[in-house]
Amino acid sequence: MGIKATKHAVYDIKYHFVWIPKYRKGILKEEVGKRVKELFEEIAEQYEFEIDTMEVMPDHVHVFLTAPPKYSPAKVVNILKGISSRKIFQEYPWLKKYLWGGELWNDGYFVRTVGDKVTADVIRRYINYQHRIEHRQLKLF
């Protein structure tokens, strides 16, 4: 999960997401949990996300991934939740009745950006140091 590049950007963006099934029901066990994990891998490949680590627990999900900068964190989580929800309900229709309203995932989520070597403190020091550097316009002639 190092530095990546697209045609127009070089990036190193890592997100840690956590979200829960609707009503925090413990439905992500055994076969369903395994299938959710497989779906996340398939979706990640399709959208150029790279999943570093993932854990599907019976009542919540952790996904640590990198995604191109064209995707906001909200878009990343909506893609993962939306596609997985449709496919899980197609494959396990009994879940719709069990979850009352027919939604697999709770609306909310937690997200945190994660850095390897560049911490918030390093960024603050770098920004605060900028005013001390003399920026001169170079002359061409």
C-alpha cells in the first residue's frame, strides 16, 4: 500500500472504515460473513481500491484500504455498502425479512485517515515552518 499514481495524481491515501449491519444484528457470521469479505475484495478490484486488512465480525466490519483521490471517503463506503448489500440480498433473500426494513447496512460509518510516517504533528510543523523559508522568484534572464 505505498505511493500510487494515476494519470493526474500521485497519492498515498489510507482509510480505516468501520460500519455495522442494520440494528447491529449479528448476521455476518459463517457463510454470509465470508461472502461479504469476498464481495468487498471483488468491489475493491473493480474500483481500484487496495484492501490492506479487513475483518468481518458478526456485528461490524473493519476495512483498511487505499483508494484513488477521485473517490471521497463517503463515496468509497457507499460503493462498498451499496454493491455488497444488493448482492447479499440477492444471494440470501431471507436476510431482508430478518432486517425488517430491507437494508443490510446502518446508514452511518466511522472513517479515519492513516499515515505511515507522516503524522499530524509532522504536517503541522511543515506548514508552520513555511513562513521561515524565503521564497524567491527565479529569474529566467
